[in-house]
Amino acid sequence: MNGSVATVGRDLGRILEALGGMMLVSLVVPIVWGEYYAVPALLVSAVIPLAIGRVLYQRFREAEAPGRLHGMVVAASGWFLVGVFGSFPFLLIAWSVQLGIPGFAPTQTATLAAFTDPLNAIFESMSGFTGTGLTMTDNEEVLPRTLQWWRTFTEWVGGVGVIVLTTAILSRPGSGSLTLYESEARSEKIHPSIVSTVRTIWWIFILFTLVSILALWLAGMPIWGAINHAMTGLATGGFSITDNSIATYDSIAIDFVLIPIMLLGSIAFPVHYLILQGDLRNFYTDLQTRWVFGYMGLGSALLWAFLYFGGPYKTPFAALRYGLFQFVSAATCTGFQTAVDSTNVALGRWPSYAQLTVAFGMFVGGAAGSTAGGIKLIRGLTLAKGIRYHIADVFYPDTAVRRLNINGRRLSEEAASREFMEAAIIVVLWITFLVVGTFILLLTLPAAEYSLANVVFEVASAQGNVGLSSGITGPESLPTIGKVTFLFNMWIGRLEIIPVLVMLRTIFNRGGLYS
């Protein structure tokens, strides 16, 4: 057996085992809520990845530790498989109700029936695990509590990372965990040991989740809503259990409690760790954290101006309430919505320049090492500093020794060029796939129903793993080719494109398609 296949197979097995464990833990929900018809479906959903994962791990357990190539292939294929196998609860519970015994299973609804289509179920699963939040449901309130929880749980785990979860629970020191950790678009460590790092990340995440649940409950949100929205808000995922997202509650207190929760999710975990240790200077000394507040503040102010002076809101406070919330929701890549109905004016009916301002927030995203999506602040800052560095280079003599300072690191000319090139490649690829996705949707959607701003907004939302919608995404409104396109956009967006391209090239190369 090829050594590379064995290494990838073993680590994919561990990921599938972790996924199966998530489903087993979730069995508590249908038992507590009396949704017993969902128990067999959830149990079967758990057994399948557990069995396949166990076979893969046992078969290849002696494989070598992963190298960089292996890590990228494992990350890309692992996230794809998690999206596929994670769809089983949606698919099997929907069919359990569809074929259910009268009096035992509830009456089928159009919302749940949408998941009898495997593509819709995979879309929902991929959207959850990637922290996107675009949905194939048209009324989340009528979903069984089991599926409301599973949607939330996928985003909560996906926010930190499937590989991070696998490393924390199943890996041992020296097993190549660092390579896998870095392949999931993470680099900074809290402790020298990567296993200790990911376990600390999870402890911080659990602590913040509990605090967020309490804060939302005290703000007036019912406890089931507080649990679900705290988990998806902190994970910057954005799935809701209500039909109109956060607008359902129409509460100023809840809106303003959720803003710091979303901001917490957009700050890197190593910074959280240092702050919890008492080093409060990181609020302003860390470059990304400083820009989280500065960039989101400036973006919110600009959006407020657009909405008040040229938009639908008649009072400064109304424009502030909706503009601040929606920009933070977009820039943290959360995707909660408060502007969804005729009273608040749906986001899809905002002026095009307001929509594009929100889309720009989705494009940049939050800090690297956080739960947020987008290209990440550090890449945008590296690109900006790199451009200035290269332009200034013209004015220095050839013998000058220069350094580029990024977040406290003094980089040599060679290191600066390398980091600038990496950031530029990610940005160029991100824009390329945004354009391709926009082109595909323009060809497949009715031209009279959606503007170019609507389409760019929706594709940026999918690829930035945000979940804000201009009304395009839905089980009926989005054609099959659009769903497949968005599945790809969500997948590459979560892994920052390169691992997926590496995996595809590896597959084609082994198949003889590349020379």
C-alpha cells in the first residue's frame, strides 16, 4: 500500500470517528425532547462514520506521520467527507418523518421535506461545518429540536475546526498533529505542544460559550434560543432556530449583547489566552485585534451613513442599530440578520452601495486563528504593508538593509517577499473564485429578479463563510448548479483555497490527468 495513501487514510479515519462521536453525543437531544423517532436515524448516522473511520484507522494505524502535502490533502478531503457524512442526520430524520408511522412521527413539513433531497442535506451540513450559515430551510422554527441542535452543533465545532477537535480528543503528541493543525489555516500556538494548544483553545471556547448563553438569557432570549444563538454567534456561524434570525426577537438588548459575542469569535485564540492570563495589553498591542475594532468601527460608521443619509432608515439610532449589527455580523463572518422584514427593510433591498459595503466586510473577515472567515485581517494588512514596502524600496540604495515589521515580527527582505507573495496569491485566488461563482449564478438565475449587487453579495457570503443572504439561497430559489457552486465556495473558503487545490491536483496527478 502506498505510504501516502496510508497516512491520509489513517487521519481521515480519526476525523470520521470524531464526527461519529459528535452524533452519539447528540442523541441526548431527541431523548430529552421526546423526539424518539429521530433516535434510530441519528444512531445510524453515527454508526456509519464511526465504522468507516475505525476500519481506516485500524488498517493504516502504523502509517508515517503526515508531511505538509499529506496535511493539506487530509484537511481538504476531511472537511469534504465531514460535510457529506454530516448530512446523514438531516437526510435520515427527514425520511423517517416522510415514512413515519402515524401518531409516532410528527406531520411532515415543507421545511423538513426539503432535506429528503440529498443535495439539500449536504448543503446544510457543509454550510454548518464551514460556519457559513446559508440554509436550505425556509422556516427553521418548525424543524425538530434534534435538527435545530445538529445545525448549531456543526457550526460550533466547525468554528474551531474539525481537525482541532480530532487533535484534542484522539491524537497523541508526536503524531503529526502540528502539520494537520497548520493545514486547517492555523499557525500560532499557545503552548509548545500542539495537543495542549488545541485543548486550551477548546477550554477557552467552552468558557466563552457558557458566558454568552448567560448573557443572552439575561437579555431576554429564551434559554433554548440562548443556547443555540450563543453557540453559533461565538462560532461566527450564524445558523438560527427562528425564521427571521435575530430579527424575530426585535430586541435592542439582544442585538447589542450579540455584537460583543460575535467580536469575541473574530479575535485569535492565542490573544484570548493571553488576555485571560491578565495580559490586557493585547487588546491594543496585537495588530489583528487592534484592527478588528478599528476596521469594524470604521465600516459600521460608513454603513450607518449610507443607511441614514441615503437609505431606508429615518432616525440616526435606527440606522446605527441595523448598520452596526449587520456590518459586525458580516465582518466577523457570522451572518445573523436583523434587517429581514418589511418593517426593518430587508438587507436585499438596501441600496447597492450599502450591500457592497457589507460584502467588503465579508471579503476581509476577522483575525487569523479565530473562528471568522474571509481572507483574514492579517493577509489584508500584509498585502497593504507589502505594497508600501515595495514602493518605498525604489527610494533606497541597493546596499540598504531593510526589514518589514508585521505584528511585532521584523522580517528580512526575503521573508517579507515570501509573506507578501503568499497573501497576494490567496487574495487573487479568492477574487478569481468570487468572479467565477458570480458568473455561474448570473447565467443560471432569472435576470429580472436579482441584481448584480445581489449576486456578488450572495457569492461573497458563501465563499467568506458568512451566511447573510440577499434572498437568493433557498431550496427552490437556488438552482442545482447554484447549490453545487456554493458547496464549492463554502469548502474552499473555510480552508483558504490552497489545500483544496492541492488535493484536487493530487487526485488528478495520480489519475494521470497532470503530467
